[in-house]
Amino acid sequence: MIDDREDAEQAALNARLQRLDAALRKVEEEKAAQETPPPARKGFTHAMRVGLNAVSEFIGAVLLGGVLGWQADKWLGTEPWLLIVLLGLGVAAGFYNLYRVARPRGATDADNLDQDA
């Protein structure tokens, strides 16, 4: 009699756990469906992310070069030469960053050499 009651309670508990598990899976699937952007927006979102990354890389390099050159000129009294040199290096680094960001992901130097030959 006690074993029958424990078996019935265990069966009821297992059934409840299965219902809760199914409900949890359903909620997680609905949440995942809401978080995933629609396919039409994925390309636009990726393009915006790459574009903003490229702009921030370029501006950051130019500003860093300019600030370092300006501060070095103030400390060493070489105005405006270090500002000009380091600003030029910042612009060069900015263009290199643009190239690095815009380059296709699979492109390597070996691939570029094979295409030139």
C-alpha cells in the first residue's frame, strides 16, 4: 500500500516535471525567436557595424596621433614638427585600419600573391 502510493506520487511528479520541461522549452524558443533579428535586417546591421567600426578606427588613430604630437611638442618645445609627423602617422595608421577592416575575412597575403601571378 505504501509502495503503491509512492509509485503514484513518483509518477505524478515525473508527469509534472515533463510538463514543466515542455513549458520551459516553449518559453525559451519564443524568447530566441524574439531576439533573432529578421533576415532582412541582418545585412543592414552587419553593414552598419562594419561601417561604424571603420570610422571609429580611423578617427581614433588620427586623434591619437594628433594628441600625442601636440603633447610631445609642448614637452620638447619642437612646435609644430612633432605634431605634423605624428598626425601624418596617425592618418597613415587610420588608412591602414580602414584597409584592415574592409578586407575580406578569408583574404591572406598568400592568396593575394597567387592572384598576382
